[in-house]
Amino acid sequence: MDPADHLMVSTGFGTGKTKAARKMTQAVLDRRREHAVPRSLGSAELTTKRSGVVSAIDKLRSAGATKLLFPSRRGPVEAIVVNTAGGLTGGDTYRLASHAGAASHLILTTQAAERAYRSAAGQAQVETTISAGPGARLHWLPQEMIIFDGAALHRSLSVDLAAGAEAVLVEPLVFGRTAMGEVLHDGTLDDQITVARDGVPIYRDRIRLGDALGASLARPSVAGGMAALATVICAGPRAEALLDLVRQLLPATGSASLLARDFMVLRLLAGDGYLLRRTLVPVLETLTGAALPKSWSL
């Protein structure tokens, strides 16, 4: 028996519980309540290959609350990641692993904006690991992650690109739905992005915001009261040529820089999700050279 369980039983009789015993009893009840809450789990694996003049699915597996949809089988492989649970909360775990095989073209997006809801206990874990082989093109284009008041989210994106591979990556975040009058007070966010070339890290970014999430965003050195942000990465030989075009699309709250001739990083802040999209969509279409997946406009 757990020592706390024993304490709860042994102090349930007699002259009454001590203050310490009552606290231990409550801790046991809280732990039991936490374990009784259903957790949502999801995972998926996808690999593409070159097949003649088009890209094709090589390997595919999904489990739990994660599903992959393929709206078109011509040209690049476009995969839509679907969370059938309808959102994230504490204790949920989602993992996606994907690889664009040599000379293939893989586009990954989401069905809609994801939502991180208030967490009663623990963090929601979202881990994405993607890679691209020699000569492959990889587009990671998820829609926004909306952070609700009281959410606790740990999210990581790990990317490994072989020599000659190209990638356009975006991670958008929206802190509350301002159009619906939502105000963000509490919550935690740990958001990490790592990009490597042939296993050697070339870029690392981490955003960590503590319990007073709303107060942190209000600080001038963090977000200056803005409620949405996005990080965009363009890796490949076109990065340098696209820099000036991208800068012309940015408002005063956005900036793009070359970390190397073939590696562009962009950070964009906006007052809400709508304003974020108004800039983000043309930026991403400029970088990818194509319209965004249809799920972005549904």
C-alpha cells in the first residue's frame, strides 16, 4: 500500500485527523482523480519516395487519436494530420515521425487550428520529428496552435535535412481568441525547434513562458502585448534570393534574416490570429512557390 494511503486509513478513526494527515489524504485523492482522467494518445509515421515523375507514399502507420488524410495522390504527397480527440489537455501525448525520401516532395499540414485547453494536471506533449533525404523537398505547414487560459503545453519540432534537401517550416501560435473576448492569464508553454544538416544541429530555438503567461506576453521584451506569433524557416539555395521579397511582405512587427546563404529565419508578431494569417499566408506562398493546402481556407 502507498504510505499516503496507509496514513489516510489509519487516521480516519479516533480523535480525528491531524492537519498533516488531512493534507496527505487530499494528496492521495488528487492523485487518484488525476489517474482517473482519460488521456488522449496519438501517433503516426509516414515516409515518401520518388516514383517516376511524382512522389508516392512508401510507409504509413497511424494509431490512437492521430489520423492522416491524403486529399490528392498526384504531384507531391500532401498529408493532413487530424487529431480526432478535438484538442489537447494535460497528460495527452502526440507523436509524428515523417521522412521525405530522396528526391520526393512531402507537404504536411493540419485539418484545422489545434487547441491546447486548460490542464487539470500535467502537460500536453506534442513531438514532431521530420527529415528529408538528398534532393527532397519538405514543407511543414501546420495551422495555428491556439493556447487557452490555463493550458500547459510542451511542444517540440526536430528536423534533419540531408545535403541538397530543401525545407519550409512554420510554427504559428495564438494566445487566446481575442475576437471572442478571451483573456489569457495563466498557463505554461515550452516550445522548441531544432534543425540539423546530416545530424549536425545548425539552428535551435526555444520559447519558455511560465505560469503567468499573460503577464509574460505583455512585457515589451517578450511580445509587447501581442497575442499571436509565428516562426518561419526556409532552408535551401533559394533562401537568399527570397529574403528581400519576404521582407517586403512583413509589417513592423516582423523580421527576417539570413543565418547562412541557404538558411532564412523569420519571426512574426501580430495582435491576433487573423492579423497573423494576413501576413503569414503570402509569406508562406512566396517561400513554397505554391498556394497553401486547401485545409487552410476551409
